[in-house]
Amino acid sequence: QSARRLKERPNADTGAVDAIMNSIETWLGRADYPALSRINPYAVQQLSGIPVDRLVPEFLQGVHAGVFDLHWDVHCPHCNMITQEFGSLADGIGHSHCEMCAVDFDVDFIQRVELSFSSIKDILDIRIPPMCEVPAALSPQYLIKGLMPAEQRSAEVELTEGSYRYFCPLTRSIGTMIVSGTISADVQAVTIRQMHRTFDRQNIQARPGRVRFTVQNNSGDISGLVLAENKVAPALCVTDLAPRLTGLDLTHYPVFHQLFGHQVPSEREQLRIEAVTILFTDIAGSTRMYEDLGDAAAYNIVRDHFDILIQEIEKHGGVVIKTIGDSIMASFTGNTGAMDAILATRERFAQYNQNQPEARQVRIRVGMHRGPAILVNLNGRLDYFGSSVNRAARLEALSRSQELTFSSDILEDRRVRNLLALRGQRAIRKRKVMLKGIDEAQPVYSLSIA
């Protein structure tokens, strides 16, 4: 019934929604239980061929309709295990601890927060706790998988001298094994009992050679046994992991704000973001426009200009963070989307101005910068805080009428340079300016968007 409501919701493109939901249902029918417990939209895309940016809005609609649950999963930067999960951005945290690696770490909203979905328990109750595959950097050996309660199973492995960590990624049980001495000619027997969220043995000693592990599951949970080198792996590069929907990605879907706009971090929580592209816009000469036309007429023009900008921002993968007077602050996950959005407004404003007298024509100024920021709760809404935000605002103030000014962080992006060349934007003005809070003059770049 919930799925039917999802397909028949008002303003939905029934044909498109049916195709997407049918693809999701096909994937659900083929996936194994671990995959079903954490549905990755990129995995669905791989089977269906439907782009992630079309799948995610339907998953979010499904969460709203009561078909799916939404999971915010925090991953350890060293082993990629899920260290914590929360059901709402309101419960988001800035710091976490990995029991497997015994390390504390800052939670980066791009690098370490993944969004996944699952069927609600009334539809499919999968009793698998949060987990993930152990990365290859730890040279893991999956000795026993899917050990059911009251089940016992054995596995043999050849071990050389060294320190090992044995653990269950499902129950978060862990122990240390030291292998030293002369090589054993016989198979050594090691028995481990899985208790409630712990092993009965946390320290084991053995000699090099064959070892037979026997695990007895005395808990009420599914268990397993993984053996890996006992070390903290270097921080994993996200690009080396399977593609996933990040926290920053999700907050750049307009439908997320429409359906879950109430989900913001707690007032004291700060969510770190490695890099986000921020832009500011305003109308050049807006003060004069208000004086010449009066508040009511000027306000209508401001609204028209907002409509154009917001449409292009959202069309190119951005979201509007806030409007202040005739100014917009927006964010993008990447530079090319932000640049493409602003370049696309040129024709839109040219068409708008074509039918307007001089006094009613709109000419915007834009500033753009990419850098680290903190995602915060400001008056019950998502907002960004930090020097990158301030720099984008100052670049906007440097722009002339119908001009975009941006930092070297934008221009150094090869994809941006390719985009500008493709759009025929070769006349870029470079200059060095002093920006508040920075000791040395900084290079900034401007191009005409007339």
C-alpha cells in the first residue's frame, strides 16, 4: 500500500516513477541480505542503468512514504567499518571512535559519512547490524561467515610469525593473536566462543603453521570470524572504495530539503566538510533600483531573478542555502556544476532583460570559492561556516556588474578549465588583491557573464 502511494503521489511522472521503482524492485529481488540491509544507490545503478541522481529522489520519496528507512553511517577512515549510525541528520556527530582500530577520529561529511537505505522492518526485517567489507589494506582472511546462533563451524589457515587481530564485524567482538616461536608440525586447535558482543577470549598465542579456528556462537546474533594484521592501516582514500552516496551529496538534493528540511545538526554540533563549492550572488545596483522603482516593483524583480537563479542552481546539482535581500548563497559538491549554473544564467537573464526597460533590467555579480567548511544549524536551517564561506562572499564583492570572480582553487580544477574552453570563455582577467584575514595578496580571476 505504501509503495502504491509512492507511485501515485501528486505531481509525479507516473511513467518515470514506475520505471525507476520497477528497477529498484528488481534489484531488491536479486540482492543478498547484507546488501539489502544497506542499499547503496550506486549498486542499483549498476544493475538498472538508471543514474543515481534519478534513483536517490525516489528512495527519499520512499522514506517519506514509509517504504524505506534512511541510514546515516559513519565509517572509520582506517578500516572503513561502520562505527556509528544515526537515523536523522539531527543526531549527526562530529567525532567518532572505531572499536576495531582503537582510534578516535573527526567525522568528515564527504569522506566518512555514507547514506544508505533499507526496507522498513514491516516489509522485510533483516537482522543484520551495521557492517561493511574489511578493506584490502588489512589483508583480511574471512574464515567464517554467517554463523547463526547456536551454530559451530571451523576453518583452517596457515599463519606466519606476527601479530594478528581476530574479530567479528557484525558483533564488534575483537581479540589479539600473537604467533611466534618455532613452526608447529601439527595443526593447532583454537576454540573461540561468541558471547553477547564479545569473544570469551581476547588474547591467543600460537606458533607459526596451520591453525584450526573453531567458533561456537553462544549469542543471539549472527556472527563470523575475520583474521587480519594487527595494525592501524593508513587512512583510506575514498576514491579507492566502492562508490557511495555521501552526506554532502544527499544535502544537495532539493527533494531532501523539501521532505526532510527539519533535519539539521544539533545547535552545538559541527560537521566537518573537506571541501565544498560556495557561491554568492547579488544584483548590481539594487539600491538604486529600489529608489527608482519603489519597494513593491523592485521586490517583484528580485523574485523574478531568484526564480532564474534557483532553477539553474538546482538544475546543475546545487542547493540554495539562504537568500538575504537580493543575495543568494548556494553550495555545490563540485566546481563544474557551480560554474555551469552561472554560465547558464547568462542566456536566461538576456532573455529576461530583452523585454524590460533599462531601469528594470537585472545584472548580477557572483563570487565563487572552494574549500573546507563546517556544516552547522543556524536558526533551524543548514548553513555553512568558515573562512571558505567568507572568501566566497568577498570575491562576490570584488565583482563588477555582470561578472563572476573566483579563486585559484576553482581555476586549478582541470574540469573547470575544460568547461570554460568549451563555452568559449577564454577572456579571464587576473589580478592580485588583499582579502581580509589573509596576510598576502591573493590571485583572483574574473570573467564576463554578460
